[in-house]
Amino acid sequence: MKQEDKTTIISYRIEQAQIALDDAIYLNAGGRSPQGIVNRCYYAMFYATLALLQDIGKAPTKHSGIISLFDTEYVMKGIFPRELSKNLHKAFELRQSSDYKVRPTMPEELVKKEIDKASNFVEAVILRTGIICAFHKLPLPAGEGWGGGSKT
């Protein structure tokens, strides 16, 4: 694959990660379901991981394979800290649990922590790949700021 094509795919995956993270923040600001927020947090991390794996020419088809390769290629080699691996595994577990199991509502504090973890994960991948994508943020419900911060 030509480098230009590879860079295009990596950029696309980074953009997907940023949009998923943006969606999680938007859903949280709008008081939407914790399950939806956790889903978007996981997918932000998932797409960021796909960008990394594309960079080294690997593209497994299963979520478990993607997570395993992240650990093997990036965490065990000391490129990323173990904390990012733990966060990815936990996000996958929460997403699986919220999508496929009957469970009580997740506490708000847990959801906020997942947004922070996903944000840190995506930021670390962006720093590693050097690819920052511009994307359009959705308008927030009236009076809401991104992640509780300044008004947009």
C-alpha cells in the first residue's frame, strides 16, 4: 500500500475516533443514556487503535484481536503505558456489558471517567501518529458546554 493511501486510512480512523468521542461528550451534556455514552467512548478508543494498527500494516477483523494487537505491538514494547491498555479493556468490557447484558444504570461518575479515559486515549494516539483531523462538532443543547467547560 502506498504511504499516501495509508495516511488517508489512518486519518479517517482518527476522524472516526474524534467523532465518537465528540458524540460521547454531546450525549453526556444532553443527559442521554450512560449506555450510549459508554458505547461511544469505547468506539473512540477502538477507532484510534485501528489507526495505530493501520500504521504498522495490521488489520484484524475482531475487536478482541484489535485489543490484543494493541497490547502486543504498543504496550508490551513500552510505546504506550499499561494504563491505556487497562482503559481499553475496561471500555470494551463496559460496552459489552451495557449492550448485551441486563444491568442497572451506570453511575454518572463512572460515565464521566470513561469520557476522560477515552479522551486521553485518543489524544495519545494522535500524538503518536501525528495526525490531527478537523471534524465538525455537533451543536449542543441550549446552554450546554463541552464536557462541562466553556460555552460553544
